Amino acid sequence: MTAEEWRIAGFTLRMAAMSTLLILPPGLLLGWLLARRNWPGKSLVETLVTLPIVMPPVATGLLLLQTFGRRRALGKLLDRLGIDVVFTWKAVVIAMMVMSMPLLLRAARTAFEEINPRLEQIAETLGASPMRVFFTITLPLARRGVAGGVVLAFARGIGEFGATILVAGDIPGRTRTIALTIYERVQLGHDTSAYRMVALSAIIAFAALWISEMLLRPRRRV
């Protein structure tokens, strides 16, 4: 691989790692709320967060472009604060966050649902606060499922293309990721470079899926 391809790979990995870290706190909170609480609009919220899985990624990208565009309220506010989002690395992170959040959310919710609520109730009767119960009982017991969701979300971020190209563009040295590079190389007829990036993507995807499978696989009872 060339120096440029390594830089693109490094940039993609950094953006995916950042997006995964940013969605982790809200993903855990929402996953816990969906698993443990009943509240008005619960199904609607879950549907909206999960929607990017079934929508065309370019449609999601268009919605993000409209949301953060300078003609929109949020875009105008960010512009006044001197924060550029569209066609910057920040847009890459946002696109990855939106597209990978459903995977983390589903894994976290499933992991929390598999925990016996009586264990949490016993801790509460012994005087533990809800926060302490979550971090000492709930989260440790759900750690394997949550970790699997984190790995899948990270891998999904690396492979993101449709939403990214609309809200971030394909700007060399600024927003170009592995997926965008493959598309650009194919368009230019640079097949050798494209296949190198495809091979790198396949290695990362295989490793992520293998790790996720190891984490999510049920433990054998002795």
C-alpha cells in the first residue's frame, strides 16, 4: 500500500473510533431505557433511531445535509458559533454515528434484557443507588453484549459510504475514507489500488465480525 492509502486508512479508523466513543454513552442509556422502562413514545423513538438500517444510506445523508446545511436553523446556529460541519471531518463522524448507532443500540438492549432484574432489585434493597447498581451490576453483566455491539458499530462506521458522500463529500486529505477511496479509484480505473483498499476493508470486517461473534456467543454452562 502507498503512503496515501495508509493515511486514508488511518483517518478512517480514527473517525470510526471517535464516532463509536461518541455514541456509546447515549447508546447505553437508551438501550437501558428500552430494556427496563416503559414510557410514552418508546416505540417511536426506537423506530426513529433504527430507521437508518432500512433506509437507503444516501437518503440518510440527504437528511443530514439538510439538517446541518447553513440554510437550516441548526446550520445557522453552528455557523454563528464558527463551527463548520458539512464537508468536513466532523460530517464524516456524524454520518458514521447515525449509521452505526442502531447496531450498538440493539446489542445493548438485548444484553440488558437478558439480565435478571432481581439482581438489580436486591442491590437496591441493600441501599445501592440506581447509578451504582448500573455500573456495578447491570453494565458488568451486560459487558459482553455491549462490547459486541461496540465492535459492530465500529466496523459499520469504517464501511460507511452513502451518507458520508452526501454530507461530507469526497475531499482528498479532508473527508476521504476507505469506502470513498474505493469508489474514486474504480471511477478512475485504478483497479489495483481499489483492490488493495477492498482487501484492507475485508480484513477489518472479518476481524470485527470474528471478535463480535466471540463476545456475543453464549457461554457454556458447566
